Amino acid sequence: MAADCRGSPRGNVRPSRWYTPVPMSQTLFPFTAIVGQDDLKRALILNAVRPDIGGVLIRGERGTAKSTAVRGLAVLLPQIDVVHGCRFACSPDSPSLCSDCEDRLTAGGPLPSEQRSTPFIDLPVSATEDRVVGTLDIERILRSGERHFEPGVLASANRGILYIDEVNLLDDHVVDVLLDAAAMGVNIVEREGVSFSHPARFVLVGTMNPEEGELRPQLTDRFGLSVEVRSVPELHARTEILRRRLAFDNEPPAFTEEYEAEEAALRERIRNAQEHLPRVLITDRHLRVTAELVTAAMVDGHRAELAILKTAQANAAFEARDVVTIGDLALASRLALPHRRRRGPLEGNASDMTAVQDVLDRASDEEAELASDEDGVAGDEKGGESASSADSPKRGR
Ligand SMILES: [Zn+2]
């Protein structure tokens, strides 16, 4: 289907013909039935809790549950409130609206809402820029004066998951466009003085097999997190993977039913974490440790620091805690640092995280000391400032 469309004149192909929205009624292998791959599952969950972490790059060989996990997560995401009839799934509560909804507002119309499933869009590597951003039909504008915009993938993916299998094979320019839209949260298309814009906030999940070529370092850095996925080595776990796969293939609905309670519990936990997130504390000590971690990993820029802090905060929320711990920062560094490290003879082995581990060990000792100091203070009536005064709390996003 995609091959037929490549040479078609713009505007003639409806979006549904060239990307694959996954029908949610289709029976999918449950996320909670995936054996092992804990970092992969956690990285996906944390992006669901907090989409501004910036997505996940999943590196690994074929047949390692990569796409099963991503599809499984989409099913777990709660329904979203959207403006009734909006092609871009605008949120009725957000000030950022598409040009259509802005026009409706200007005309004095109300914006009633409806519920939809969180979108999951599977983008083929043959996608062109036009198909990603959408097209303005200038001929129609000239003919009838009516603005006509043919939505692209960014429209369909708004507030959902945009999945790109083998992202390293996608045209570099298209990847740039995707990452720019993801960073700005808006897609603006301009042609001949006419413009159309719509919100484009989505969690970008890309997979790649490093044996088939690397991604440019500038692009790798734009993914919030990355996970190296390997096949599970333990015999017991491998046997369990096979047993579950066979059971699912034999009778998908019966197998899925077995996991219904676990799926519902995880869905609830993600929703609770989303609500709890703004109340999770990050202290000055966490900011300092994060800066030390990034320096120790010899990574440039603030993107890594922000990714670590947001991930740690989302993890604390998912664990129903009010304060970030060094354990959260350790997990976040493992997910946010390795893909940003420079690879070369002078930089050493990118997977060598000894210096990062040293920072974590020191920070963890400090955390233990602070906790015992606090216990002491609590013991004799906790007067004035307890822990370190540098530990002033910060909340929110
Ligand atoms: Zn809209």
C-alpha cells in the first residue's frame, strides 16, 4: 500500500492509507505478560506517566519483544478528552488549539468534548516529509478561498505514541522534522503565505538494530531515554517466554483474559502516577548530583540533565513516593546517559559507566547520612530546620 502512494500527487491519498493506526479491538499480547526486559518496560511506562521525558530509543536485535512492548503499552493508556470532531485531537482544556478549533472559538462556537483512545501510530520508514507534516491544498484555497489542510502523521499522533520501527532507516530530514515537532509540541505548515497549525505532542518511540547502521549522534541525543534490549539469557525465563507465546497464539482472548486484572492494575497505577507527579519533590541536592552524573559521563548539554530529573521524578510518582531518591537518579542515568556518550578512541568505552557509578555511590552514602541525621532530629523534638538547608524543596514539572 505504501509503495503505491509514494508517487501520488499530494492531497489524493487519505492518511489512513499509508500509515497503520492499530485497531485497539485487535487482540494484542498483554504488556504485563512480557517476561524480563524490565528497563524497556519501565522506560515506556515512565514516558506514559510523563510524555515530556522525550521518548525512547530501543536498540537491539530482532525478535526481542520491542514492538510487542510498545503496542502493549498503547492499550494501557487511559482514554483522553478531545474536542468533539477535531481531526487533531485537541484537548478542550489546553490553550494550544488547532487552527480549526481556533476558528470555531472565534465564531463563538462552544468546544464540546468526547473521549477517544490514546492514538498509537506506526510510521513506515518510507514516509516522506509531506506525509509526516500534512499538506495545505493551495489550489483549493485559490479556487474557493477556503483553507484546506490534509492532516499528516503528526496530526494523527497528537497526544499519543508515534512508533517508528527501524528509525535508523528513516530519511534524516524526516527524523529532524519529527524531533522538532516533538520538542515544540506544535506543527506549523506554511505555503504561499497561508499557514495552518495544530498541537503535536506525542511520545516518540523508535527501534533500531545497531548492526544495520547507527543514528546520527545529534538525533540520538534528542531521544529522552534509550534502552539496549537483549534476548533473555536464563533458561527458566526463556522457557516461560515460549510457554506464554504458545498459549497466546493458541487462544489469544483466553490468554489476554488471564492478564486482565494485572493490566487494569497497571493502567490505574499509571493514571495515579500522572496525578501524583506534580507533588514529587526534587531538592537542590538532586540537582547537584544530576549535574555531577552528567559531567562524570562526559555528556554535553542540559538535555541529559533534564531527562534524568524528569525520569527520576516520574519514577518516584510511579512508586507512589513524594520525594526523589538516589535510586531514582540511578535508574534515570542508566536510561538517559549511555546513548548520549561520545563514542571514539579518546572517549573510551561508551558502556563504561564507572565514573557515573562513583557519583551515585557517594550520593547514596550522603542520602543515608541525611536520613540518619533526620532520625536524630526527629528523636529530640525536631526543632527549626531539620536536614540540610541546601536541601530546599522544589516541586512540579
Ligand atoms: Zn482542534
